Amino acid sequence: MSSIALVVTGYSIRNLMPIWLYNNWSLVAVFFAASSFVLAINFKMLSFFVSESYIELIKVHWPSKDEVMRYTIITLLVLFTASLFIWFLDGILIKLIAFVTGQIG
């Protein structure tokens, strides 16, 4: 897709590449060979990580649908109660500060 855009706009790959890179294709080949070697090593580490993660995920105790619903309801109730408490405390503190500063007669 990008090559089509380059052709349509009138650019060639030679216009976009630095001159030292365009004239040294062997350097480019060495770079790609080295990067593929690094990617192969990283692929081994990545595949090891994925396999170990899968083994650990099998060991996890996943909650049932009823447990999830129960914990969600408990969380929402605690959140609502804490919000009401903070709202009530905020109202009291606003009135107390207004009284102390003399803004309420």
C-alpha cells in the first residue's frame, strides 16, 4: 500500500533512502540478517513466556458466575455507601468552615 502511495505521489525508494544506505545494499543485508537472528532469539523467549503463562493460567481458580455477581453487588454497595458518607461529611465540613469564617450569620 505504501509503495502505491509512493508511486502516485511521484517518489521512488531512492528519494526516501539516505544515499549511504542506497549505495550499500550489503550493509542492509547484514542489518536484516542480524535483526532476524535477534528476532529468532526473542521468539524463543516469547514462546517460553507464553507457554509458562498458559500453564499458570490453568492453575488459576476462576470464579463462577454467581460469585462474580455477588462480588459485583457487594462492591457497588460499598462504593455507594462510601460515596454517601463522603458527600455527607463534605456538606458538614462546608457548613463548619463557613460558620468559622463568618460567611454564615
